[in-house]
Amino acid sequence: MKAPWNFARFLPLAGRLLSRGRLPTLLFAVASKGALQGGRLGKVKEDLRLLQALCLAYWRGEYRAISSKSLLSVVAGLMYFLSPVDAIPDFIPLFGMLDDIAVLAWLMKTLDDELSAFRAWRGRQRPEKLALVERLPATPEQLLLEGPQKN
């Protein structure tokens, strides 16, 4: 399946973000925007949480069974979601979130096998461990201090 229009420009940005260790900042921004958009996101809100959980588990070194290409796509998708100026600018009432939702839906479909493996991994974890792995601390700086861990 072909990537949505305008998505490819986020891939090199995602690579730089990962190489500079800035994933925690991105995750906090995604959590903030996700909370603000609330009901407008529908089912995509759960997808967004899954992608965020995947990135947190990766950052903390608990889950590494994802290809670097797929991780890059996840980060690029989250960056696209955050960008106010993408295919349809977010400030346009009713329509601004449509392209963000479409990109996240495409990402979920494209990475279905890897996301299914992550869901299975989550299902095998003790709830207490999963709560620690997927917890966002109070600030991005605190998350920066926790990782990235190498396993």
C-alpha cells in the first residue's frame, strides 16, 4: 500500500529525532495533543495510545522486536499527527484532523504484523511491569534520564 501524500517528508525528520534522542519530547507532545483532541479522534485515540506505548517500551529497552524501518514509520506518523501544517492544516474546523487520522489509520494497517506482535508481547507482561514500561513521567526530561536503554 502506498504511503499517504506528504508522509515521506516526515521520514528524514523522524530519523533525526531518533538519532538525537528526542523521542521523549515527541511522546509528550503526542500525549498532550491526543488529550486535547479527545472525542474528535474516535478509535484512532486507542491506536495513538498503542503507538505511544510501543515507543515507550522501545525507549526503555523493554521491546526491540520491531524493525528500524517500522519504528521510523511510527515516529514519522506521530510527527505527522503533531504537525499543524500538513496536507490539511489542523486549524481548519472539521477537516483539519482528517489527514492526521488517515495517516494513522494507514500506519496501523501497514504495520499490522509488527503491531500484532507488540500487542502479543504486551499480553504476556505482568500488569505491574506493563504499567511501569508504558508510564509517562511528569516531564520529558525525566523520561530522557530513564533511557534509552540497550537490550
